[in-house]
Amino acid sequence: MREFFEKIALRDYSKNIKGEFREKDPEILRDKIKLIESRSEYFLNTPEKQTEIYEIQEKKLEIMKGLRENLRKIDNNELVEIEEVEGRNVRNVKKEGDFYFVDDIRVTLGTIFTDYDWGNDYNLDPLTVPRDVRKRYIVERTSSLIGELLDEQIAINEHSSGFTDEGKKQAYGTRLPENKKESLERGGFVAEKLVKTILKKLEIDHEAEFDVKDVDFFEDVEYKIDFIVETKNRLRGVDVESDSKSTGIQFTINTNKDVGEKKGKQTEMSKQKMSLTLEKKVDDLVLVIIPLRHLMARYKDWVNAGMPPGGPEADNFDMKKRIIRGVLRELISSEKIEEYCKKLNKKETPKQEDVATKKDKITMETERRIQESLENGSIEQNYLSIEQIAQEVNSLNPRERLSNSLKELKAQKAELKDSDLSEISINKKRELNKKIDYIYRLLWRLSEIEKILGDNLILDENRKTNPDYEKEKRYFQVKINVLFEKFKKRIRYTE
């Protein structure tokens, strides 16, 4: 952010809110109205806009107060329950042996720590999850909350300030509170979030020798930095950092040549602009172009399925490798990059089969039966045709049924008071959360079935020009039968 915005507005607002003054502080700091009016004159905007910024600062201080209380709870080994808000999920995490689970879905620490960006919050079980993990999670989640509110403050100030040129006001306007939801669902922002969380997970889960750092909205707009990768160079044989290099990443999924040239010029201009500032943000700034086809379709499917843990491409290892190679190729050695890519497919333990999640087992069973069918060149006799399954899906009307069940469960949960910390109330909330997560998993499975039905229609339309039509048709039929068989059994449990 602008350094003087932090010093002259935010810090002074905090002093006024907390009533913590020093003798040398000017008298104006003690008068809220005069302070707001003076800052609006300084930034060439209105008292109304500065009042919005002041009120957000109050929220930030209240969140920090809540953090201190939550850390106290963790020290007392109490459960820190995340408050549910519209548009976000709250799920429960427990640890079994060396693994973390959200119900029967196994997740990594990287997923737990980065899923805030994907609208998922977690209640970490104090009986099984280590204290240092719970503390780190609550601190990082609070940091993300504060960062979002800071971006809103920057957007309000810069969009209304007489210092901001008209071209940039449009960019700042996208992050105003009234425009935020729409802007955060655009393809470019979703792709940027995907890339950033993949790299952060690699850093957390596999101790990669780099840090991924967020930037505030001012740095994004002014310097065209989406995030920063700080690479760590170590002296051979010495377990201390010798030096590090910070590289600003400007990311785009647009492969159009003209757009690429324009972005390249923006990158060079940003480098020159940063070289003139007193505070050096990064050592270098690079433009990374990676096409991510079908990302928004997958994103919408993932949202419709209830936003399961890990984001819209949690199991897409090919995409993850493409992103890692694309972003890091100019920052670290190719050998180190390939080492990281191999780690993505590594089993977390030699005994993975013993603790495989239900999701793992379904995938393994599906692929096994698909391969048997393809090798034998035949379809099992009891398999329905894809058209028959389409008719059954229509008659079941599962999406409406699941959505109604979800609404009913959420209504039951809303009736439970947050202030009620009795064992009965906590257990009831946990039980409802498990049922809600179960519905979300069924919605995700339904999305997979619906995707196969859609892909099958496209396959039939192109059957005359597709030499692999019969093979792909068999693949679809086996896969949808296996998925639908499991789905029908599970949807009965929701009634």
C-alpha cells in the first residue's frame, strides 16, 4: 500500500479507536470527526469514504482481539469454532495416525492452510490435532481475513482519491465491497488463486525451498505483481540461509500474442517504476503465461458440488506440474523443479492402501473395472446404457433432493446458538457438519456423473469423425455405471 496511507490514516485511526495516545501525539488524534475530516482533505476524497475506512479498521482490531482469545483457547486445549458466514463452508478436521481427515476425505496440511482462499474454513479437533498446527492455522486464517479487509480499505481510498488517475480507478473499483464477489469469480482471478495455492501447498507439504508471499491490492494495481516467490539459496553443507531473491510474478492465462506483448510492456514499466521508489518491493519481476483451458467449467462444477477441500483442481496432477514448471523455470534449477514435480505423485506413506479414503477406493475400483472392460473388449451384462442412466438421473431428480436436504440441515444448525458450548450442543453441531459434508460429497459425485453425460453427447455428435469412438464409448459406460451404482446407494442415506 502507499506508505503514507498506512502511517497517516490506518495507524492514526487505530490510535483513536483504542484510545492509546502518547504525549507528543497531536490533539486531532483524540477527535474522531476531526481526524476523519483531516484525512479526507489529505487524500482528496470525502469524509464518508474515510468513515468507511475507519469502520473497517475497527473490524480489523476486533479480529485481532478475537485472535488473542482464540490463542488462549488453544493453550487451554479448547475447541476454536469458526463462525459460519454466507458463501463459505465450515468443516471439521481430525488427525488419525499421520494423516488429517475432513470426515473420510484425507487432506494435507497444505490444503488446510490454503483452503481459506477457496471459501473453506476448518474446526481443528483439539484432541487429535497438534497445538502448533492449530495455532498456525488460526494465525494464518486471521492474516488472510485482515489482508482482505486491508484490500477493501485500499480500494475505497484509491478509487475515491484525487491522487489516483482515472485509468487506475477502474481497477481499484473491482475490489470495492459492492463489486468484490463478481470480481473474485472472474477467470483471471480464479487462475491466479489456483497457481498461488498450488505453490503454497508445495512449500508446506514438501518443504520446498521457496516462500510464496501475498501482495496487497495497491502493489497488484500499481506494480502488476500478483504474488511474490522468494527463493532461498543455501550454502552447501551449511543449514543456514546464505541469501534469498524475491521475484514478483505477473500471471496470465491469456495466450493472445497482442495481450502478451502488452503484458510484457507493463512488466518492464513496473520494473522501472519500482526502481524509482524508496522501498524496493522485489529483486525482479517476471511475466508468466500458462493457458489453463476449461478451468472455469471445472470451477463451476466444484462450486455446485459444495466446494470440497483442495480447490477445483485438487486431483489434477498434470495441471499442477505444468504450473510449477511454468512459474519456477526462471527462478530455480530444472533439476529441483522436476524433484518437486515427482513429490506431487509420491505416496505419503508406504501403507497408503491401508488408510485409503473412500474417495481413493472409489477411484481405484472405477479404474480397475474400466481397464478390465477395455482389455476384454466387452461390457458387463448388468451395466445400463448411458441413455438409461440419463433417464434414471432425471427420474431421481437428485440435485433438487440433495439441495433440499442441505437447506434443512443448515437450518437445523442455524437454530443452535454459538454461545452454547455444552457438550450436547457441540456434538450436535459436529453431527450436522458430518451430514452436511456428506451431502456436499454426493453433489460432487453427481457433478462427475453429469459431466460424463454431457461428454457423451459431444462424443455421439462426433462419432463419424472419431476413430476411437467405440473405445471412448465403452470407457464412459463403465465409468458412469460404477459411479452411478455407488451414488444410488448413498443417496438413500440422505432420506
